[in-house]
Amino acid sequence: MYKYDQYDQAMVDARVEEFRDQTRRRIEGSLPEEQFRPLRLMNGLYLQLHAYMLRVAIPYGTLNGAQMHALADIAEKYDRGYGHFTTRQNIQYNWIKLEEAPDLLADLAKVEMHAIQTSGNCIRNISSDHFAGAAADELVDPRPYAEILRQWSSFHPEFSYLPRKFKIAVIASDTDRAAMRLHDIGIQIVKNDAGELGAAFYVGGGMGRTPMIAPCINGFVPLDQLITYTEACVRVWNRYGRRDNKYKARIKILVHELGAEEYTRQVEEEFAHMLEQGIEPPLAELERIRGYFQDPDFKTGLTDRADRSDPEFALWIDRNCHPHKAPGYVSATISLKPVGGIPGDASVEQMHLMADLATEYSFDECRVTHAQNIVLPHVEIGRLHELWTKLEAAGLGTPNLDRIDDIIACPGLDYCSLANARSIPVAQKISERFAANGKADELGQLKLKISGCINACGHHHAGHIGILGVDRKGVENYQLLLGGSEAEDTSLGKITGPGFNEDGIVDAVEKAADVYLANREEGERFLDTYRRIGMDPFKEALYG
Amino acid sequence: MKILTGNDLKTGAVTWWDGQGWSLHVEDAVDVGDAADEIMGREESARRVNVPYAIEAELDGSGKVRPAHIKDRVRALGPTVRPDLTLKPAEPEALNWVI
């Protein structure tokens, strides 16, 4: 994985000291809150319901063991013994003290981490496929491209005060595991007929208040023009983006209002102009970065079969392990969704254990997924049982990937100052309900996503079943959506009708699941059945 | 009644105006009537509170202050999903007061 060079380290260290001075001035009184607020946000420090919240950047979700250990140490030293892994492949701490935040950032910098680009109207932390560099179906490892985009976007003076936040995802397989088309820019590394690698650009997607699926504006940009084309896309938006109205400021609104064709025309015009300026980093720099993402030293001659005599272990293999490009290996997902648990939360002890397991079983590497789980990308099949045994003992062996109890949930009104309703208790009740009634096994793949407000951090638009918490005259209310997908078959869920109270929404989810079970045909997932039979049978069951 | 809340500048802890200073406990909050702006301006300038704001509240059946909106009740107690991290970890029934 990428290692900081002297410039990276110097930038991060300087930023820590700058923030230390800003914090000192805030506490001493020479910096008022209205001036300090944008500065702390540029360092990932929010003020939430109970305390300051710090969001730490995890570029494309990749961590080594030492970094995961450091995240655990921070949870113990500065927080209350746990962290929350987010849908942006980052981690958040909920109980941070302002006076300790500079020391925390200094501790992060020691392991080449920071909280830059996790807040504010800038290009945010770049996300990617959590199986990058491991998946059997990828063309290349997308992370070198994500990394060069990270370096390009970090402190880019032209893009430090954008109309709104800006999110980029990079993938390199036809299977989309990063919700690529629901980003401001989604980039897919592709191969053309001549066998050359390039980048397909999808621009203007997003969730939030106005969900949109990004259209493809260019199916093949040569990789030696990747940064230039990205910059042209952002520059056109930066020129016309609605700074007067934050609800209309995201690039999706511009692309929608201009039309994809006209937006593309302007991007191509800008791109042609910029090519003459020669801003693209030299290919040698990309090669240098690519050097950090070489395959680990995979063994050969490994067994490709695990002993499946333990049925619980066999179930975990079937549900939580993903095919690997190297024979004898798989990518193993550690579920952070035990029945009745808080989606994405991990304790200090669990983080230390995952760090140790990454070192021992996965070439010192782990990944945070946008579904709030942790992946060990390179595990020998022959050592899976040993790994699973350790996970089970720590409450991390839940075999539920992509099932109804593998719920994505934002922090909601339990932590977030923007939220209108609590998300986590609803997730807990649903997972408990389906564990108790035994239907989770029957349902198979069913992605359920919950947001506590319209900002959609819980990706409710993209859930096969989505839940949106709203405030109805001071009382929590939950809308139900059906038919969304964040995968390569991207779609946006539709609201079923009037909302439900906290217990009512749990019943409603079960009714929707029952409609699927009663109507599915051979091999159909919930989403397939919904797409075939439409909304009416579900409405009838819910409201009839 | 109208009460004032904000966060402690250094720690971020939720605080409530008790008439003399800022308390961690909502039951200490007092009705500020029309004095909200004057108190908030003075206290924020002195950095005794960060980002204060006024909210509506009422006295519950036992005469204790209860913010009108659930968001402020969550702030007053702590996350409902982590009773151990609330201000009343030994009183799980306190969650009913929030909801």
C-alpha cells in the first residue's frame, strides 16, 4: 500500500501544527467560532449532538495493521472505547474534546493518517472497491488511480472552496462494489478494443435530497489524461455551481439542468484547452505510485478447498468470502453487524484484534467497506478456519454479508445534529426480528439501508429496501422505499406511501419481505422480484 | 418555558443554563423568559459556552424540565443505543423519558 514520502509527511505534520495553533487561539478567545468553524471542519472536526466528532480519512478504505492499531489506541485514549466505520470507508469518533484534538491528529500523523478532506466544500476522501487488488474480476488495481487523484485533490487551491462537497469513486471491474454511479464523479477503469486501459467517466450522481444516477459522459479517457479530464469536470462545475443555494449546489444539479450533453460539451471544450497547458502529472509519477500497490508475495501450490465439516464455518465461507485473483486465496469480510448490534461500530479490543488478524492472515492489510464492514483482502483458504475461530470468539464471525441483517445505518439522531430520526434502533430491531423469525436465511441477498435524514448518509435511496427517518411534528417517522441498488444495476428506490412509527416500520419491512417470499421465482433476489412485479403487491400488503 | 443549551467549548459536552452558569444536567435548566439573547451573547463572548441556542421545554409530571423536541432530549441524556454512555447509565428507564 501507499507510503508517505517526505512531502506527504511534511504536509500532514504542518497541518497538525497549524490546527494546534488555531485551536489554541479559539480556546484563548482570539478566534471566534464563526471563523474557527470552517477551520475545524477542514480538519474533520464537527460539533455533533453530544460532543465534537472527528472523522478520520481512510483513503480508498485501505489500512495496514499499524494504522488499525492506532485507530484503536485513539478510541481508547481520546474517545470512549469504540469507533464507527462509515459509508464513506472512513471512521468517526463521537466523544472528542477540542482541547485534545491536535494531539489526536499528531498521533494519526505518526501512522500516515489525517482527517483532511473529510468535511467542508472540498474534494473529499476518494473511495474505491474494497476488494481492489484482490478481486478475481478486476482489470487492474484501481487504487493507484485513486491515490493520484488524492494527491492531486489534496489542498488543490482551485478546489478548496467549491460550491459544495465533492465525492469521487474509482473502480476497475464491471461489478460495482463502491456505489460508483452515485458519486459526483464515478470512474471505471476500462479496456478498449485495442486492449488499452482508460477511464470511463460518470458525472453527476449522488444521493441526498435529490438522488440521481450519474450518466456516462465519456466512455474512454486515456489514463495519461485522467487528472486533466477530472479537473475539467470539476472546473466546469466550479464555474457554474450554485453557491447561492446549497440545495442546488451539487454537480448533479448542474448536469441535470444543463443536460448531460451540454455539460459534456463544456467539459470537452475545457479539457481541450487544458491539454495544451500540460497539467497532467508525468506517467513516471503514476508508475511510482503503482509500485506501492504491487501484489503481495502470494504463495503458490495452496489448497483451494477448506474443510467444510463445521456447518457454521461453511456458512461463513459461503456468505462472507469473495473470490480472489490468486489461486488458494479469498477475501474475507468481517461483519460489524451482529444481531442487535450497532452497524459499523467496533470496540478498541475488536479493532486491535482486526489489526492483528490483518497482519497475521492478510499481508498486513485490511479494508473498510462502504457497507460498514472490514475486509481482509488476501487470506489463504487453508487458514480460513483458524481465522474464523478467532473472529467467532470476538463476536466478529457473523455470517450475514449482503443479507437483511447486514444493514447500513447512519448514526442518526442518537449522534448526528442533522438527523431527524434515530436509525440505529430501527436497524437493531429489524435484525433482531429477522433473527427471531428465521426468515433471514430464506431471503438471501437483501440489502437494507437506513438514513436518519434526507442527507442519505445511510444510502437509503440505494437499498433494495430503504428506510428514511423524518420528523413529523416532533415525532420520529419512517418512510419505506423499495427497489434501490448501489451496484452495477444502479437504481433509486421509490417510496411506498405514508410512513410508519418505529415499531410499524419493522412490521412493514417484514411484510415487504413476505411479499417477496410469496412471489419470487427461481433464483430471484428481492430486488429482481420487485422489478418484475412492481410496487402494487407491496402497497397492497402494507396499506391494503 | 424557554431554556438555553449549548456545548462546552473545550470538551464539547452538552450544557444547560442554570441561572448562574452551565450545568451538565437538563434538570438544572431554568426558564430564561425574554433574557435569552442577552445571556447567550454574554456567555458566548466569555467562552463559557459554545454555540448556545434557546429551546422550548416543559415541566414533566414530576416537575422536571423536559425539552420539547426529541433531539434536545437525546442531547440531554445521551445516545439511546448506548445506555452505558448516557448521564444515567444505572437507569435504563431514563430512555423512556427521551422517547
